[in-house]
Amino acid sequence: MKSRLALLIPLVLLALLAGYYAGRHGASAPASAGIGPSAKATDKAADAEPAKAGQDFNPDFVKTAVPTQQMVADTIPITGKLSLDKQQLRIASSRVAGRLGRIFVFEGQSVKAGDALAEIYSPDYISAEHEFILAKGFRDTLAKDGSDAELRGDAEATYQSAANKLKVLGASPEDVANLAKTGQVDEYLKVRAPISGVVTQRNVDPGGYLNVGDALMSLANLDTLWLFANTYDSDYPALKLGQTLSFQSSSLPGQSFTGQVAFIAPSIDPATHTLPIRCNVPNPQFLLRPEMFVKGFLQVGERSAWVVPKTAIIHIRDTDYVIVKAEDGHYKRMAVQGHPLEPDQYAITGGLTQPIPIVTDGALLLNETVNEG
């Protein structure tokens, strides 16, 4: 009898545990099947529903206004890169063969026209200096002796020829005047800057030999720069020489610059199928630098636009949006095209066809909940 009870007790315990486990999981499964899908559908429907005034936001934070229609500048968006003005580049070259001595300026330094860049030891230049001193002495002697006028005229012509030879070799008028005054030969010829600007490249180190015409340095005047940009098919008919370009650079936030179209390419770029243009950009304060990337707008005329505050514009990736208020009180996001107006307005030139209320304050808050219209 005891052995039978010993066998039944474990069997009863196993049965009770099995019933408890089945009852626990059997009750939870139907509940999950009934609640899960309907809850997901409800959440999805809530996400798809446009936001409504007063639903999730304090009305004081959301203000709307009807845009005004005005005539504004018709513009073409431009993205480009600044470059040196090739018309303002000069090369300081050697006009006489010789060995380079000292260099006074190096890459990146600013110079003025006539400043000494380097000096060259040249036997040809030294010989020309001696010829000049002899010609001057002969002319002065004949002038004192009261010699024949024709002879004095020949002496004067020889003197002027010797002075011109020094200038051809690279001597400045000041160098010639100083030589005439002192009579002391200078062993080194100074190579001087042909323009005011910045040294962009140096080709020879001290001790190097230069032949006639060899380039010593390259200089660039940064008073003006070139801006190269590409325009697209739809923009070609509106392009004209002399049109004004307004642009900004991320390197100089908050500052605007202007330029004018000086060149329109005669043919399409085969690689990008765009039409290149070039603008002359004044740079009097030297704030702009070559190789800067810039963005701006080229003014090509006037057109009608809807003007709104800049606070109404939401920029997402490469697209501008506004949030509009529908008749049922809901808000929707709408893609628009346009450009900023100074100082705090924005001109909508595409995407908006009629004057409907647009959110001017609180647009960023509503943007998290509205859908694109």
C-alpha cells in the first residue's frame, strides 16, 4: 500500500504542474492575439493623421499669416568656385643671365609694384654699368670743354643708349639715377615686382642659375577674382553679360559679396552638359580667397513671388518647405522653391499658387508631426 502511494504522489504533482502551465499560457495567447494588431493599427493611424491646432501644441506657439504677392528679383541659383584673375597674373623673370643671390620675398608674401624680389649677380649687367659710367664721363667732359655741338650730340646719344641698355637688362630708373650720381658699380641687379600683389610661386632657390627669360616668381593681384559656375538648360535664355551675382561663402558666415557676369561660354561642357559662366568679383579687402566654394543667386530680371518671413521656411536636405493651414484646421507640409530676401524675408517663386495661411512662428515644432501635402 505504501509503495503504491509513493508512486501516485509524483504523478499527481506532475499533473498539477502541467495544468498550471497550460492554463497560464493558454490565457495569455488569446489576449495577445486580440490586442496586438489592433494597437499597431491605431498607432499607425495616429501617425498618418495631420496635426491639428490645439491637439498637441499651445496655440500661442503657432502663428499663421497670409503671404503677400510682390515683384522681386528673378534669380538663378549659382554654385561655383573662386579662382585667380588670369588678367592680373604676372611673372617676374630674369632679363639677364646670372646667378641668383639673395631672395627677399617668398610664397604668400605681399609686395608692391617696384619692390625688390631678389638679386642676380650678372657679368653682363656689370659690364653695362661700366659702359654707362664711361659714356657719362665722356659726355660731361665734352660739355665742360665747349666742344663741337655735333660731337656733344653724339656723346649725349651714347649716354642715353647706355642708360636704356641698363633699363632693358632690368635696372629701374632709380637704379640708373643712383649709378649716375655715385659712379659706383653695383655687383647685383635687383629683380623687381612688375605689379602689386601676392607671391604665388617661386621657381628658383638662392644660388641657382638663370638664363635670359627664365621665370623667377609668379605674382597675382587679388583686388579682383574670378568666379566660375555652371548653369543649366532652362537658364540659358536668361543669361546676359553684366548681370549681377550675389553670393556667400561658408568660410565667411553672415557676409555677402557681389560680382558681374563677364563671360558666357560659347559651347556646352560635354562632361556635365552645362553652360559655364565667369563672373568678375571685386575683392578690395582681400576677404575672399581663391579655391573658395560659394553659393548665390544671379539676378536675371523681375518676377512675381509670394513673400513670407524666413521663419516660415524649413530646409530639409536640399528642399525648402512651408507648413500651410488647411480649411479643416489641419496643417500640412508643402515643398516650395524660392530664394532669401534681405534681411529677414523669403520669396516663394514656385510651389505655392494661391494665398493660403502659412505658419510663420512654430513651424519647426509642427514639422515633427505634419505630413507633406
